[in-house]
Amino acid sequence: MECFKQILLFFLFACSVVNLVSSERSTYIVHMDKSFMPKPFSSHQHWYSSILDSLKSTSPNSHQENPPILLYTYDTVLHGFSALLSRAELEALKKLLGLVSAYSDKVATLDTTHSCEFLSLNPFTGLWPASEYGKDVIVGVMDTGVWPESLSYKDDGMTEIPSRWKGGCDGGFDFNSSLCNKKLIGAKYFNKGVLAANPNNTKKMYSARDTDGHGTHTSSTVGGNSVNNTSFFGYALGTARGVAPRARLAIYKVIFKEWSYASDVLAGNVGTRLGYLHNGIPWVLTVAAASMDRWFAGSLTLGNGLTITGWSLFPARAFVHNSALIYSKTIAACNSTELLSRVSFGTVICDTSESFYSQIDYVSQSNVQAAIFISSYYTYEDSHFNYPGVIISPDEGAKVINYALKGKNPTATIKFQQTFVGTTTAPVVAGYTSRGPSPSYPGILKPDVMAPGTLVLASWIPNDAVSQIGQNIGLSNDFNLISGTSMACPHGAGIAALLKGAHPGWSPAAIRSAMVTTANPFDNTGNPIKDIGFNYAVATPISMGAGEVDPNSALDPGLIYNATAQDYINLLCSMNYTQMQILTIKRSNYNCSNQSSDLNYPSFIVLYTNGTSTKSVLTKKFERVVTNVGDGVATYKAKVTAPKGSDVSVYPETLVFGQKYDQQTYSLRIYYTADQNQTVTFGSVIWVEENGKHTVRSPIVVAPMIPVW
Ligand SMILES: *[C@@H]1O[C@H](CO)[C@@H](O)[C@H](O)[C@H]1NC(C)=O
Ligand SMILES: *[C@@H]1O[C@H](CO)[C@@H](O)[C@H](O)[C@H]1NC(C)=O
Ligand SMILES: *[C@@H]1O[C@H](CO)[C@@H](O)[C@H](O)[C@H]1NC(C)=O
Ligand SMILES: *[C@@H]1O[C@H](CO)[C@@H](O)[C@H](O)[C@H]1NC(C)=O
Ligand SMILES: *[C@@H]1O[C@H](CO)[C@@H](O)[C@H](O)[C@H]1NC(C)=O
Ligand SMILES: *[C@@H]1O[C@H](CO)[C@@H](O)[C@H](O)[C@H]1NC(C)=O
Ligand SMILES: *[C@@H]1O[C@H](CO)[C@@H](O)[C@H](O)[C@H]1NC(C)=O
Ligand SMILES: *[C@@H]1O[C@H](CO)[C@@H](O)[C@H](O)[C@H]1NC(C)=O
Ligand SMILES: *[C@@H]1O[C@H](CO)[C@@H](O)[C@H](O)[C@H]1NC(C)=O
Ligand SMILES: *[C@@H]1O[C@H](CO)[C@@H](O)[C@H](O)[C@H]1NC(C)=O
Ligand SMILES: *[C@@H]1O[C@H](CO)[C@@H](O)[C@H](O)[C@H]1NC(C)=O
């Protein structure tokens, strides 16, 4: 959400130390205070280009054939421009009246379909029908571009483009603007940063076409149209669709394989406001990644009739039928081609603590027909599976080994391309998802919520190998099955788009609050969600925020924690940013008279430092304002679960709302001590409506300042 502002703040932190390259030119982003624009200038572009002209004549570099170059001017989210400047030119610029700040352009990192069903989105009740599937919400996606021919961007069933849309579809290399339609309503590329940094430019840099696949995957996850009968080589077979299948997509290619520069990302200031770079900034939605209730399998049947469902994503219907089953202690290490060359047929059992990837690599260089991998710690988060085989647990492995050693002519049969849904336990926090607290705003609990991010099927570019057989055979496909927080974020963004469609008047903070306070901390067995990253221990809000996002509940959250732009300014003021830093974000006059680090956020976190005495009890007080978005009169009572070792009090304990949009204030105090073991403890405050209709839950976390994870 509000990706542009989000990016600005990212720079504030990432770029507080300006790196200057002495004589060579590099790209700088320059923030200006527009109130200093001299009257004669008719526009900001005019002012900025005249500034650059003046640098030409004053700088010692003026004799060079390369003058300073203006790349982009910015006027929506920030005032200023980006330009290719030498150090001397930068110094001259710094003396100008109206300059707020200037910093060097930074590399923007890529953060980076069954999921809709798993999230209980359905045509009959809840958020899909209420939002008409996100009809007419415009989602701007800043990523690696788009493969416009993908079936996910077909505009079947889409109505006319809303007249408020003012963006365009830029033609470019291998990208005819006629490829845009009523689904893919915009496509632009911002390449000046990458061109300035990369003189070896290619035609491919002049196009919004995705040459990577990532942007096609994320945008089709947010708002792709339905595509029947898709799969990943037989796995995950079904209809693929975005979370908001009737939303419009406006694509901004800002990440080029060739490298990515912040000035290009900043230039994306058109269109509607949903994006998903990952970080802990207070005005964005931060989404952690989790698994789904889906299992990709090969079923293994032994000659004695025992059938075991193993994990597999081998991308073809391999023929493994009554294959001789071979187990030998020496070969079972599966760690050398020489050893494996002793086996020229049959199915080997690999039983070792070696990594699965290294084993499958050795096996794929051998003449073995198939393999059974016994592994206790494989986490099922990756689609790499280039040889016929299955992964089974040590318990099951013991039975298979026993049969292989004692059975008469032991054999194995494996059927591939099997998909099971509704499997337990799900969701589980992914191993790779990043954990809070956010280093830049440690006082705000991040991530906010969790969404499916593991092995998500969505569109991909067709001219890329997405899977492999053996060592040399690459396989391409129009859909890819990949994992990442980059896959979880478009689920969050898609749900936000649906909520915006259902409640056009809600602010981004209200939408986020609805998602946080209705998120589910329990998995599909009714137990607290677990965390793969901590060996399946109970997950803390530092890993998953309030829990798995629940879109249908978020439609009707009862109460919301709202925030205004001024609230964010008050937070920045409390963090002792300089006037220039805040002006860089705010652009216009601001007033720090009400500074407060206590943002009206739908969650609570206190951090203790390790040095603090473990005996003395510390107190932290929070104030919150909640707005009734339910219908009419409502009474809520607080139900508090304190983090282990802490006490929590809430005042008042009952909130009475006379009508819709009434606001009430409450305070929450946490009494806590520092824990030398640096553990994270957590609880919650739940506002329960008297009639039981709404429960509004906020996590409460006590965590060490210096994370141990
Ligand atoms: C773009 O597509 C339109 C319609 O298909 C076609 O008439 C036009 O020639 C194409 N332009 C380019 C530059 O290929
Ligand atoms: C440009 O290409 C040349 C030749 O391939 C290479 O030596 C040089 O490092 C490249 N420059 C950049 C900035 O990539
Ligand atoms: C996709 O499948 C649905 C239901 O089976 C069907 O109604 C629809 O026409 C199909 N769409 C296409 C493009 O084949
Ligand atoms: C789906 O695709 C498969 C293989 O491409 C085909 O055999 C099958 O008939 C298709 N099913 C539908 C419902 O279109
Ligand atoms: C393979 O694994 C076995 C058993 O763990 C070990 O003894 C051997 O040294 C390993 N060989 C190689 C080449 O790593
Ligand atoms: C939240 O605050 C914003 C900004 O002040 C306001 O526009 C909005 O109406 C408020 N309420 C909701 C439910 O978003
Ligand atoms: C900000 O400055 C004040 C006054 O110097 C100080 O008390 C406070 O701890 C500082 N806050 C932060 C977050 O550094
Ligand atoms: C800031 O606002 C307060 C009232 O909220 C006012 O008294 C003060 O003069 C303002 N300061 C500036 C610099 O505008
Ligand atoms: C600061 O708070 C006071 C009292 O609530 C309010 O009147 C004033 O408008 C606020 N000033 C700003 C800049 O938010
Ligand atoms: C925290 O402090 C205790 C006591 O001073 C020390 O033993 C422990 O190693 C510290 N832990 C960390 C993670 O710094
Ligand atoms: C800290 O860890 C130690 C060793 O695991 C344990 O004995 C002790 O009870 C723990 N302390 C707390 C406060 O949990």
C-alpha cells in the first residue's frame, strides 16, 4: 500500500550516509522545497532544468563533453528531480536556495492457485461478492514488468476502463501498446537510472516487457483474470486467478535484470496506490509468508503393498513401475557419482544427513532409475526436483529400508504429479520469511499479517526454464510455482484492493487495521500456528504478525484503528529526524508540536534492552482510538491475555459506541521485566462485542531490543 511513500522512507534510512564518487558522475536524487521556486518559472520542470543549466556553467566539469543530465522530475510524491552529476556539481547544487536534500541513487532490491480457496474467498459470501472481485480498483505494480500475452491479462468479462484512469500504455521494444486492454490498463518503464549506470544498454531496457518472470508472477497473483486448466507440469492443476480477479492492473517496470535503481522506482508516481516492497515502514502493510494446505506428491507403493505418500515435484510422468529397490549402507549416502555408478538400474534409497539438494544432484548424474530420499528436515518450500523420486520421513524410511533388506525381490512403484489439498498442518510460517521487529521503526510491530507465500502458482514468462529434468533438460511453462515474501505480498495487496472496492472510503490505515485485527493466529488443526524457521515451535507475532490474513472477516472488522498523515509525522518527529529529513518525506510545512511515538496502530510491542535489570518492573503505556465501523450502537469488552512474565491492564475495560463512526479511546499498560534469555513473549487484547458479532484482536509483544534470531 502506498508504495511511493514507502519507498521514500526506505531511502531516508538506506541513504543517510551519502556516498560520493569523486570525479565520475553518478545519479543523485535531489529533493527541493517548491516554495523557493522563483516566480518567473512556469513549472517545476522548467526550474529544475534551469538549475542544471546553471551547474553546467559554474562547475569545473563544464569543459567536459558530458553536461549534467536531468533524468526525472518528481512532483507527486516528492518535489525534486534525479540527475547525473559529478561531485563538484553536487557541491554547487548544495549551495542553492530551496535544496532540501540530495543523495546518491541506491540499488532497489527485488524483495522481492489454490491460495484464494485456502483463504476462503468464494463467489457466494464475503469479500469477493462484496467487492465485486475488486471491480474497478486499480492496482499499480512496480516490479520487473509484465508478459502481456499471458492469459492472466486477458480482459474477458472486464467492463470499460474507469474514466478516472489517466495513465497510459507505453509501447517499447517487443511491446506494442495495443497489448494493453481492459485488464492490463497501463504499462510504463522507467529506465533512465539503469541506463545512466549501465552504458552497455540493450534494446530490452526500452520496454515494460518482463524479462525475468517475477513481475508477471506478482501482478497476476494480485489481479490476474481466471485461467482454466493451469498447472506446474501436472501439479497444482486447476483454475489460476488473482486475489482480486476483476481489478485493473497498471504495470510499472522499475526493476531491470540489468540492475535496479531507486530513481526509476521513484519515477513510478502515477496511478493507484498498492505496492509491495518489503520493509517495516509504519504506513505500509508488511506481509509475512506461510505455507498452504497443499501437498505435492509422488505416491510410493512397495511390492508388499505398503503405500506411502512422499513429497515430489518431479515435472513429468516418469515410468517407475515394479522397479528393483536397492538399499546398501555405502550407497545410501548418495554423495558420490562413483558410488552411485555401481548401481545401473532400479530405485535407490538415500538415507543420510546430507542436504537433499546435494543428494538429488548426485543421483541425477547416475544411471539410477529413481530415488527415495529419507529426510527429516526438508521444508517443502522449493520446486527444484530434477530427478524421479520422493522424499519421505525417517519413520516411513525405516519401513522402506526394512522391506528393502528383508523382502524377497523388493520393488517400488512411484506415481508422480499428485496434488492433495486440505492437508494439515497449515498454515505454517515459512522458513525464509523475514522476522521483525523492524530495525527502522522498532516500536511498531512488523510484520502485520501473514499470507500464502510458499509454492504459489502464477503466470510466468514462457521463454525461461522453470524446471529441469536431469542435468541438461530445461522445461518452460506459462505458470511457475515459487516461494517468497514476494508471493505473500501480492496476496496482501490483492486483499487490500478487494477491501478498497468494498469500502471505498476507508483509508489505507483502516484497511490494514481490518486485516490485522481479524487475522487468525490458529492453523487448520485449531492449534497455534507453528514456525518452520524455529523447528515448528509456536510462531510469535515477530514472525507472522497478528496471524494468517482472513479476508472475509476483514470485510467486517467491527472496530478500526485509523491513522492520518499527521499521525505519521508525529511519529517521525518523535524519532528526532532532522527538519530536512522530515521535509524530504512531507514536502510541505509540518508541525512537530504534537510529537508522539505512540502511533494508533492495531498492535503493541515493547522492547527491552539486555542491559536492563531483570528484577525491576518496567511500564509502557499506549493510547488508542478505535472507530466503530459496525452498524449502529455497540458495546465492547476487553479480554486480555498478558505475555508470559508480564502484566497488562486496559482502561476502560468497556467501550460503548452510540452509532457508526463513533470513536472511543482506551489506554493499555504493559508491566514487564527484561529477560536475560532474550525470549519473545506475546499475548493479546481482544475487544469482544457484547452480542459476540465482532472480535477485534491485537497482538501484544515483549521482545528483546537486540534480536537473537
Ligand atoms: C501494433 O499493433 C497494431 C494492432 O495490432 C498494429 O496495427 C501496429 O502496426 C503495431 N505496431 C507496431 C509498432 O508493431
Ligand atoms: C560494458 O561492456 C564491456 C564489454 O563487454 C565491459 O567490459 C564493461 O564492464 C561493461 N560496463 C558495464 C558498466 O557494465
Ligand atoms: C473455464 O471453465 C469454466 C468452468 O468449467 C467455464 O465456465 C469457462 O467457460 C471456461 N473458460 C474458458 C476460457 O475455457
Ligand atoms: C486440461 O488440459 C489437459 C491437458 O492440456 C487436457 O487433457 C484437458 O482436457 C483439459 N481440461 C479441460 C477441462 O479443459
Ligand atoms: C559420503 O558419506 C559417507 C557417510 O557419511 C562418508 O563416510 C564419506 O566420506 C562421504 N563421501 C564423500 C565423497 O563425501
Ligand atoms: C480514517 O482517516 C482518514 C484520514 O483522516 C479518513 O479519510 C477516513 O474517513 C477515516 N476512517 C476510515 C474508516 O477510513
Ligand atoms: C530524541 O531526543 C530527545 C531529547 O534529546 C531524547 O530525550 C529522546 O530519547 C530522543 N529520542 C530518540 C528516539 O532518539
Ligand atoms: C504548531 O501548532 C501549534 C498548535 O497546534 C501552534 O501553537 C504552533 O505555533 C505551531 N508551530 C508552527 C511552527 O507552525
Ligand atoms: C496538536 O494537538 C492539539 C490538541 O489535540 C490540536 O488542537 C492541534 O491541532 C494539534 N496540532 C497538530 C499539528 O496536529
Ligand atoms: C544478556 O546479558 C546477560 C547478562 O549480562 C549475558 O549473560 C547474555 O549473554 C546477554 N545476551 C546477549 C544476547 O547479549
Ligand atoms: C533461561 O534459560 C535457562 C537455561 O535454559 C533456564 O534455566 C532459565 O530458567 C531461563 N530463565 C527464564 C527467566 O526463563
